[in-house]
Amino acid sequence: MDARGSIVHAAAIVEAKKPHVLIVDDDPDSREELVHQLVGQNVAVEIADDAPSALARLSTEPPQLVVIGLGHGKPHALEFLERARQIGGAHIAFIAISRSSHPEALVEAFRRGADHCLSFPEQAEALFMVVRRALEKPALAREVERAREGILDPAAAAQIGMILGAHPSMQRLLDKVMAAALSRATVLIHGETGTGKELVAAAVHTKSKRSAGPFVRLNCSALAETVLESELFGHEKGAFTGAATRRKGRFEQADGGTLFLDEVSEIPHSVQVKLLRFLQERQFERVGGNETVQVDTRIVAATNKNLQKLVEDGRFREDLYYRLNVVRLDVPPLRARPSDVPILADHFVRRFAAENDKTISSFSERAVNALLAYPWPGNVRELQNAIEQAVVLCRGEQVELEDLPLSHTPNEADSIRLMVPGVTLEEVERFAILRTLDAVGGSPTKAAAILGISRRTIQYRLQEWGLARMAKG
């Protein structure tokens, strides 16, 4: 600290035209490490070593981003975060950094207003992407304000903020979403059922130059071939029995905006031909008509199937596949980002508690452990449904293990599933470590000896997955 008070400017870093980042941390070593991490990120860095000076800075000349060191879950850091959020509102982004191996500090930080939470040093490499993402928050807040004035659909403007996740895989995805949104390219979103592909599609639209235009959805698997063709391209009066008037299809409805084709793998071959022509020429004819219609509609498609495999099997046109797969976004399954489970669970419990007029605010330790250990085959959608049911059944102010509808426990079927091609090495590693720990009573030393890896590797992985408490001894 210098003569100017508790706010210290990092020499040679502060530049007026750069986004300003305020680091609030009473640990000198921690502050120095965070400054070192941020130096190359084209931001101006300031440091506050106590809460009063940081709050004063927020009131006078607020930065775009505040990075808060939580230490080991110190109460005063969390209290500062809550107060700072009240002062800063939606125009300041907050990143909470915890050096504790327990997830509770990060969950509590998220509850009190943090936009992103990271565990250090395990997720240090993710800080660059998280900072870039967080600095977009003020612009998003301005878009929401514009939406309230009728310039942009408020529901659409909120979509990118609804994609919750601090795990590096989600930060990488959101980074790609922003890049895809700024282009004119067709986007293909791939992910398992329940991962939130529609939210990703809406985020691509919201952050694009088409955001003022319509965002039109169509589930391609829910309609018969003849109905799907009419839904996409429209029809002329008398085109078929019941066609009493001309009807615009989804392509025309989305003119100037984005058309989201969910489950695009289910489109019949005859409709694939017409879709390919539109992607090549941006024009089509309505069903039963000869007039050529030309529109300015961007296509964002999604699937939970391997389209390349469908091409090899002759079930999907190869030329259409390459037209759709210009920019690909892969949405990670929830089991690949377990540290996001507490964050999502906390979001859902607050949401459903409010909807059901209940005062539930947290989970018991047994419930948290169960949520972290469960594989979530239905992904975020299954988690959301589980938390809603738990809130309805819960009789106290805390969700208990007995309230959660978790029926799956690891068994031999999981071993068989891991042998199927397509499973990632990360999943195999997670399965091997957790099953071995379970077999040896939670001892990292014994598990490391069996697996042929170091005890430290096991401890690192458990911290990364939010399961550090599984280790015993």
C-alpha cells in the first residue's frame, strides 16, 4: 500500500482506454499472482487490500470487472461480495476466486452475486476466458435495458446469461459462442439430450447482428414429413386438403433473424434436398407453388447424434452435412463438468423455492455429496427436474438427501458403457479414480498405488471435480 491509500495502481498496467479490473484481496501473495495472471489480457489492473476502499472505488469510478479473493471462504470476503453487488448492480461483473478445496465457498459466492467462480490454482488457465466473458456482462446489461425499451426481445437478451457454468469446458464453449455470433456462418450445435443446446442457439442469435430480428424454433423430429416441409417452407392455398389460405413457413417467419432447427438429424431425405438448396441459394418455393421466395435467414442447427456416422450410413446427405457444419459448437455433458453441479443446483433451488413460495436456501452436506457423485445421464434437464421435485417434497429450509430423486448408483453397466467407442479419456479417468477410491475406502494413497499414478494426481482430480471430501486419510 502506498501514500495514496488502500487502492494501489499496478505500475505500467493502468491505461485509460483499457477495461478496468479491480482486484480485492487481503493476501499480498494472492494479489500478486492475480496481477501476474491478468497482465497479458489487455486490461488495466487496480488493487484494493481492504473492503472499505474497494467499496468507495465502486461508488466513485466503478471498474468493469471485480476479482475477489475468497481465501478459504472468509466471511468478510463474502459479505463484501454481497455489498459490492448491491452497489455495482448489473453493470459490473464479479469473479470469485477460492483457494479452498471445498466447493461451498464458490457456491456461496455464486449465491451472493458472483458471475463466475474459479478454484485456484487448479483452474488458473481458465481465467483468461472467464475474464473475457465477464467483461461482456456490462454490454449485455445495456442490451437488456434496450430490450425493455422495445429494441430487443428481453427473453432473447437473457439467454446467454442463463448458460451457467464456471468449468473451463463451459468457458471455452462460451468463447466460441461469441466468435460464432459475430460471423454470418451456419452453426451446428452438438450435444447430448438435456445439455442446453437451445440456450446456446439463442445465445448465438442474441449476440449477433441479427439480435433485433426474430428467433424462430422448430423441432424437426416432432413432425411428419409432409407437415415438416410445410412448416419449413410454407404452402400455397389449395396445396393440399385443408390448405385454405397461403401460409408462411419458418424460413419466412425468421427473415432477418435466425431459424433454429433442433434434431436436424431427423429431417427426411426429400426435405434435406430442399434445405440444401436454401443453404446454397437462399431461396425456395412454398409447397404447391411456383413462386421463388428469397429471404435473409441464418440457420443454427442442433443434434444429439453423430451426423458424420449418419452420412456414412447413407441416412444423411454429405453435402448438407458440410453446409450445416461450418461452425461447430460442442456442448459438454454435465458429468464432464461436475464442478458446475453445485452452481446449477443452487440456481434451480432458489428459482423453484420462489415459484413454490418456500424458504429453501441450501442443501445438506449429504445432499451435496449425492449431487456431485451422481452421473446425470439426463444432464442439466435431469438436474433441473430433480431439484424441482426436491423443492416440492422438502419440508424444511434445507434440501435433504431423502428429498432428491436419485435412483442411479454405479454398477457394472457403467463399466460396459465405458468400453463403447466415443467415451472421452476424461470420463474413463474419472470412472477409474472414483471406483478405485470407493473400493479402498477413500484412501488416495491406496488408490494411487493400484492405478499407478501419484497421490497428488488423485487429489488434484478430486478438487477439479468438486469431490475433495471423498478422500479419507
